[in-house]
Amino acid sequence: MRGDRIECAYHGLQFDRTGACIANPSGNGQFPRGTRVRSYPLVERHRILWIWPGNPADAEASAIPDLHLIPPEGGNDNLGNYLHVRGNWLLEIDNIMDLTHVSYLHDGSLGNPTMRGGQIKVRETPGGIRADLWMPNTLCGFGPMQGQPCDQWNNVEWMAPSIMVLDFGAVPPGAPPIQDPGGYAFHVFTPESETATHYFFGSSGSYSDEEAWKADFVREAQNRVFLTEDNPMIEAIAERMGDAEFWSMRPAILPSDAAAVRVRRRIAKMCREETD
Ligand SMILES: [Fe+2]
């Protein structure tokens, strides 16, 4: 970006918000044909750029998911993490919406075997679809109480098209399950293609310089776990699926997949409605 212009990194051509080329450093003021680019409606909100790639007339800023839990700029926070994933974005939704995978895939990092057996409750919310996993009398999987007896929870809410917010926490057994404001995690997926996805993630909590280690602690864990535990699994699934359509493979659906299946169906419905 150059102010409110976008500058091409190749030859320095600059474009304004309409897509018109308004600066050409090597062209003696000339603009060759074809230097206009397509522009897209864009809104900056919650420290994220929301681009509408469809018909500009259909852009609706009120459809942007509510991510007010993302802290404002200025503090020490854990935001802006990124992974490039060789897999379809819906596989990422399957992963995040199935909270039970934490006790297996993340055994020893975010989870442990005591967290198995919890019942997931799935429900519709005004903004999307929510899954709640309450795990009483277990050993804490992650955070300051890791390894200690606790009641813990791991809940997730999906908002269209591909944004998920987790709220997680742990308290001593029997204590009120009060949510820590820093205990929200954000997962934002932008499809690059049918077979590749941009994965942006982070967490709530904005800390002073003295407590910046808290943000760093979660950042290190998220990056390590997502890169070395989730990502190889997602990419292995994607590789095995190849070009096959998901439902045509008659996937085994576990009870813990209820939320992910609801989301897949909702997205399919939204796609149908948009193309009708
Ligand atoms: Fe995971």
C-alpha cells in the first residue's frame, strides 16, 4: 500500500480504489492499455480486510461476522498468525468444529485422554452454528492449570462463511466456569482454490509489556500445534481425497462431526441460494 493506493511490486504501477492506474514511474506519464485492474468492495473491520469477490451490487457489509473479541491495535497480542494449507477450506471447518480431536490428535500438547467422552451439544445461534463441549472432572489440557484436576470447556461457534471463534477455559472442579477474556481463539480461513487455503489464526487478550509473555506463550503453542499436528492431518486427508467430492466418498460420520455436518449443509444451502 502507498497511502490509499496499491502499488505493484513488479514495476511500481499504482492503482486507486476504482482500479484505475494513476502512476507509472517508468512510462513518462503514459498509461498503456490494460493497466486498469478489477476492483472489489472492501471493508476493514476487526483488523481484517473483508473483500467481496462477487457482484459488487450484492456486497453487504452487515454480513461480516461479529469479531469484536479481536482486541484493538496497541497492546501485546497474539494475532496475525498464518499457515498456507494444501487442502480444501471445508476440511478446516471439519477440523475446528470437531472439538473431540483435541484429546487425540493433540494428546500431550493441548489435550489428554481424560478429556475423552465429553458430550457435545450443537445448536443454531443468530450468527451461525455452535458446539459446546463441557469436560468436568478432567485434567486440564492447556494453560496455567495444565495437568491439574479441573472442570474445563472447549466451545466453538462458526460464522459464515469460514470464521470460527473458540472459547475455552478451565477452573478447579466445582468452581463457576467463568470465561477468561483472553481465552478466545480465532480461526479464519480464506479459500485460495479448491485445494489450497489461507489459514489466519490468533487469540484474544491484549497485554502490557510486562505480560507480553502471555500472548507469546499462546502464539508459540498455536503455531507449533497447528503446524505439526493439525496441518499434516488435514493435508494427508486432502491428498487421499484427491478430486473426489466429499459426500460421494460416503464419509464415516461420527457423533462428534454433528456440528461440522451442520455447517457443511448450511454452506451448501447458501451457495445454492446465491447461484439461484
Ligand atoms: Fe486441532
